[in-house]
Amino acid sequence: MRIKYNKIVGPTKKQIPVVEYSKLVKNTKKIAFEIKHLPQDSGFFSVFNGLMNHLTYSNKNDIIVPYWTMIGIKGHDFNYYENRTQNVWDSFFEQIKMKKKKDCSYIQISKFGAWLNNSFFGSHYYGRKNTKTWANFIYNNVLKNTEWRQKVNEKYKKYIKPKPHINIRINNFYEKCMLSEQCIGIHVRNKNHNIEQPKNIMPSYKDYFKAIKDNCDYKNSLIFLATDNNVALNAFRNEFKNNLIYQDNIDRTEVEDFRQLHRYRSPSKKLGEDVLSDCVLLSKCNKLFHIISNVAIAAMYMNPKMKNYLLIG
């Protein structure tokens, strides 16, 4: 049986049905997809993790092409660009190099990046109405799954190459502040992200302080903080004094309210450079204290051996 597919153009959530894809793969090994990975209306690492899902779970002959333009995106969450028509990916990473197989015929499709599925097209998509379901899925299937972290890490190391200026920024901070030191990573988000937590409650700063003191020799360690707001920064600075380190050139909000940095700021590449460098630096820590977020999840597969502590409010 021959399955006919039409070329899908432009941003769309339309997906090839799982059953049809299975039939196609079963009937011929010479058909593959050139998947143009598009951004969606969400944060930097939500989109990035969607891409990593494609790289990890797609058919071995498929080609993944990041194409992060804002054409057709009507929302205001993905604010990491300076020109809506340019490929935002090129501002942060080298293009992914994947060779087409000579004995394969390629069908080009455009696809958003729902992720964390155990089969490529059978994606586990989440939305605002079921974020609690998504949070529990993350808790049970990702945070406890070291095999998953290792599997994604292999693709990350093979295909993801940050731009030189971003590597320089990361390496300069690491060599100046973190090299040869026991380092604890902390990721703190705006409290209004509580809807993405298993109990819909964000842990307090005191919850973080207690977890760190109960599980670490914190007095003889450096504590690297990645946060989107200065309220959290000041609280951790008051608690851990000179043991606390952080990037001081990050754009953070002055108050911790409903305003999320990537949602309510003017579009800027620096927002992407800030969150990307913070995430990579988190991955270089020995331990990570975090809530459920795409940033923390990315840091965990960047360093699959890093011990992590999930805080649940």
C-alpha cells in the first residue's frame, strides 16, 4: 500500500497520524522526512527541548532543520529575536549538520515541537488546561529517568554547537568563578509559574534554603543562582553571602509578579543569550536544586550525571 503525503508548508500543528507513519515505515525504508522545526509561542527552552525531542526520537534517516522564524507566530512568548523574518537559531547555534542518505526519498514537512514522547509522532503535548498533568508526567518519566537523560545527551553532544561568542561568555564565567570548586546549582523562577508544578504550588525561598542546607556542605561550596528576577537574587544573596555567584549581566525583573521576562519585554537576542548561558552554567554544577521547568530539564540532560533535587511546594 502506498501512502501519499502532501507537503505541509508554514507553521502548523498538523501532524502525520501515527498509524500512517507506521505503515509508511513498514512498507519502505527509502522514505524519510526533512523536518523543518518551527518555534511555538513559548519560552526558549520549551522550543529547544522540542527540537531535542525530534533529534532523539525521529527515524534515523530523518533530517532535522531548525527554522526559528516568527513568521506566522502571533503570540508574544518567544521574544528572542531582532528580526521576525530571520532564523533565530542562527543567533545562538551553528546549523545542525545531518547528511541525507542517497537511497532515501525525502518529504519536507514543517512541524512544531511537542516533546517528551516515547515515539516520534505520538507526541505528548501539553497546554495551559492540563499543566498539572504535564508536571506529573515530567516528574514520573523524566526526572527519575537517568536513561532518558543519557539518550538525549548523546544527541546534544553530537549536534548542538553554540556560537563562539556564547561559548566565550560561558567559559569566561566558568573559569573565573566555578573552576575547581564544588558548585551547587539553583534555578528559581517567577512564582507565577506555579501552574506548571505537580501541586500547583511554587516552593518558597525558605524551602530552597532548607533543602540546600540539609543536602550539601554549603559553607564550603559555591552556589550558582540562575533566576529571572531580582527579588530571588536578593533573598539568596542575603542568605548565602559570599558563597553565592551569579551572572551580573543578566536582565532580570525588579519585582516578582505576573510579568515574565520573555513575555513582557521587547524582543531581544540578549534574552536568549542570558537564558542559554545560565542553563549551560547550571549543567556544570555538581548538584542542582530546581522546580519543574524546561531550563532545569535541559541542564539535566546536558549533564546526565549531575545529581538533582526537585522541590515541590
